[in-house]
Amino acid sequence: MIFKFTIVSDEVEDFVRVIEIDSEATFLDLHNAILDSVKYEKNQMTSFFTCTDDWEKEQEVTLVEMESSSEYDNLVMEDTKLEELLEDEKQKLIYIFDMFSERAFFMELTEMIPGKDLKKAVVTEATGRPPVQIEDNFDFVATPPKATQIPSEDDFFTEEDGYDLEELDEEGFGDLSFDEGNLF
């Protein structure tokens, strides 16, 4: 039997991939077909999740065996055939390709074609550009503070801020002297 999957992205409106694959193929075969269709590198952790009709995650199938506190079995892509988990047309899957940012493709088993088989997965439709594989969330570059002005004791509690220096209890603050070499 042939499974026909339609794959979309919530990040790129016109992105669609349709992949046909044999039902006896593994999730690893489907994983490789997806990555080849979008030209992603194969060096990232990924997972498939079977889903309810409302896209709630159920069974996870991981690229490598991992500890899981899930109520479901721990399944690995290379050992799990598609037909073991997928039985009905319209079955939904989520394929997480960026684990750090939880970015994913949304998939649906749009057609089951009985009486036919495929030796290798085939991409029958490729529309739109895929989202970038790994989103760069590290645009922030930490820069050390400028030490152009060394604060003095008077910079912390001033009359301008509403503090009366005569009313402050010096015992509760200890020694407020500052050493230029130890600002932090």
C-alpha cells in the first residue's frame, strides 16, 4: 500500500510538499524523504508525533532512542514502520525538525492507495520555499558595561530621588566604600 502525505508549514504560507511512500517503509525513510525534499541537513534531532484531529500530540517516534516519561512506548524511527501507527486516511502527524525552538511541519495522511507499492519515497509536489532549518534566536550579543564613570556612595541615595541621607541607618548597609577594580 502507498501512503500519500501532504506536508505544510505554519511559517511559510505557500509551502507544500506531497510525498508518496510505501506503507511498509519506516519513519526513518519518511524522515529522510522530508529532509531531502526541503534540502535540510540530516544532523539535527527530530521527532514525529501522531496527533489527534485537533493536533494534540500522542505517540512520539524519535530519531534516536531517548528516555521518555510519556504514557506511550519509546519508539525509534528506524525500527518503526509507518503501517504500525498509521491506519486511517486523514491521520495527522507533527514532524519537529528544530527541537530547540519546537518548529515543525504539519502532516496529514491524505490518501492510502491499496494494491501498489514503492521501493523509494517520491515527492509528487513541491511548492514554496521551506522555512530555514534552524532559527537563529541568538541575535543578542552581550556587551560589557562601560566603566567610564565609577559610582560613588552619593550616587546611590540622593536627595533628588527623595532620600534624606540623614535618615538612612548606616548600620544596615555596612561599608559602602568602593574599590575601582571590584565593581562587579
